[in-house]
Amino acid sequence: MKCPGCGKKIPSGSTVCPYCGVRKECLACASDLILSSSFCPLCGSHFVVLRPDPDRMEKGQDQDFYDVRDEEEALETEMMRYRGFSFAMEENQERIISLTADMQNRIRNRIMDQLMISEKGLAEYLISRFEEDREILDSLKIPKPGQAGDPDDETFHERIEKKIQELAARILEDLSHPEPDDPGDGDDEDERFESLSCYDAETLRTACGFNAASGRFDSRGIGFLESDEGWDVRDLLEDLSFDLEEDTVSSPGGDLTCGISYIE
């Protein structure tokens, strides 16, 4: 068999490479594994990581086998242990590591409790925000995937900028000439949702597990690194009085680190 660290041929069943000193460890139970293992035979976990020889790393020997790609892969493997948490995000890149369906339900219930609204009322609000976003995109006439319009084309950017200016001018015109209020209409409902207006509609739909296409809550949870709305969701959780904790995760070589915000 070949060492996954330095690539040299080593005896079958080796747990440590005699050349570079790398070993393989299970993140779940910390057991040393055979270097060719892709999972832990003791606990069944697939979360395994290569560990370089710390003595060689300190002395600067044989470090060429451990490149940046190895470090990045090892770092993401380290973060995999947060995948089952109710909520976890990587602070460096705003990526959500985990947002379970149960957590989405808790977020939705807490919003309803704090705003004193029904699930139907929250759904109607999220649908209205979705329609607002769609109207803005339609007014800008931004090409959909597969349609003409290269985002790297200078004329494309000029056209988008012109559309934004036209939209802004129309909004300012509407604000300067407001329509008279209908005595029969109140603004109580708008005031109730004022605390949510600062959040992007997509962030709210993600956090609450809302499917805009069906108009229903369909909490499925977000898997490993499938979203880049971490800070927005984190701010929402803090505003909803959830207790978040922080941790720092390092790759085995120590060259790459990232901050983690999480709720167990």
C-alpha cells in the first residue's frame, strides 16, 4: 500500500508511515486507524483525518508531502463534527455548516411567539417578500440562467446600472407623491413585521425552512457548507435570543484555522 501522506510504499496494515510519520485518526472516537482506512471499524464513523508527525513538523522535516489542498480537506473534515449541531457556521466565509430542520422549526416558532402572529401570517409575509424580490428582478430584467447576457460583459453592467437608476427614480417619485391612506386600512400588520424587514428575504426563508415555490413551510435542514448566509442567520438567532457559542477549529498542520459559531 502507499502512504496517503508522502506516497511511498509501506507495509499493508500500517497505522504510521515509517517515512513521513503521518497517521490516520477517527474524529469520532480518536482511534488510530490503518492508513488505507476510509472509515473507523470501531465506531463506524466516516469522519477520519490524517495527522502529521508533530516532531517532524516542528523540525521542518518532510513537510513537502502536506500541501494546502491537504490542509483544506483536513480542515473541512475537522468541521464535519459540527454537521449534526442545531446550527453551526464557519465565520471566515459565512458558510452555514449545519441548520437542522428542528432548528428551523424552533426559529419559526420563536418568531411567531415574539411577533404574536400565526403560522399563516408569517407565511403570507414571507410570500410577500418573495414577490417583492421577484418584481425587482423582473423590473431589472436580469437574464435568467441560460439566457443571453454575460455578467462579465461591460454593456450588461451598464444596462443593469441604468435599470437600477430607473427603479430608484420611480421609488423616489412614489415617496414624494404618496397615495392617500384608505381610512379602512391600518398598518398594524406592517409594524408587527418591522423587526424582520432588516433581513434579506432569502435569509428569512432559509432560517424558517420556507418553500417560496409552494408557499409552505417545508423544513429540511441545511447540510454541510451549502449556504453563504451565515452571519445574517447568526444575527437573526441573536435577535431571537438564542444562545450561541464560539470555537476555533484548526487543520492538523495548524496552517489553516477558522472560527465556528454554533448551537448544539
